[in-house]
Amino acid sequence: MIPAIILHEAEIELWETVAYYEEKTTGLGRDFAVEIERTIQALCEAPERWPLREDGTRRCFTRHFPFIVVYAYRDEQVWVLAVAHCKRRPGYWAGRG
């Protein structure tokens, strides 16, 4: 399996969202973290499965939360650039990685 590198900014987004969901409902933050982990694992198993966009990134939607994992596949590695809400601040991650 291909390794994943999670940018610091994406990791912050992940843990802030985990805290937000956990505050809403106990266990929901953990569920979100597991969902993101599964999504990243899927990216590492088949990184070219999702379409390449003009900006050189790819996006994978999570199954149970309104989030996407934005990543780049370079040098035989998956670079996670953002863990982004689908309807908030589109494209804010431009320029990362």
C-alpha cells in the first residue's frame, strides 16, 4: 500500500472537526475520525481512482459526513492537503503542498 502524508493544516482540520462532532454528540467525533481514516486508506490503496482536477489535486467524498479529502498523488505517495467541509470555503486549500 502507498504511504500517506498528512499536511499539518489538514491534520488540524481533522482534529478540530473531531472535537466539534464530539461536542455535539458523544462518539460522533470518533466516528468522523474513523471515516477519515477509512477514506485515506482507500486513497492509499487506489490513489488514481478519483479524477485528476486542473489544479493537480484529487477529491474523495466521505460516505457519512459532508466532507471531502483533498489530496495529491506524487512520487508514489498520497499527500493529504485538506479535510474540507463540502459547502464551506471552497478551494481554500489552494497553494498547499
